[in-house]
Amino acid sequence: MKDTDYHAGRGGPSSDEHRFEWDEDAPPSVAVIEAVASISDRDPIELDPLHGYVDPDALDAIFERDDANPVIGRVSFRFEEHLVVVNSAGEILVYPP
């Protein structure tokens, strides 16, 4: 997962937005946990369980990549106190509280 923070004046819409990329090495559910841990400056194991906010298996299934039937869309939810947006382009946006 790659963290590419965007800040006002540097190409992003919000000074509070943190942008991460996920790839096939880790499912979106794992990438969300890593992203929120990263901007919270916490170990991923210290976070609340993701399943208390969204079904991790369903999240992964929504964005399962299939060249024959590509998925286009996004899902947003709260995780801990952060707004998380996962999109089919392999991007996760995290907005701090």
C-alpha cells in the first residue's frame, strides 16, 4: 500500500484528506486497516475490529478484481472516527475526525 497524502495547494481537494493505494497484494479490508493505522500513528492491532463498522468479507468481495467483469464504484463508511472511502480504482481516501 502506498500513502500519497494530498494537501491543499498540492493537488488535493482537502487539507485533511489522506490518499492510499491498494493493490492485489492485500485486499481492501487489510488496506483500510493499514491506512487508518498509518494516519492515526497507531499499530493496526490497536484499532477496533473492522467488522464492527463494515463486513470485511463483503468489502473485499465488492472490489474483487476480474478482468472479464470490472467493478466500478465506491463504498464509504466510518472506521473508528475516520471517514473512509474505498473505490474500484484501487484508492482509499481517509479523512481524520
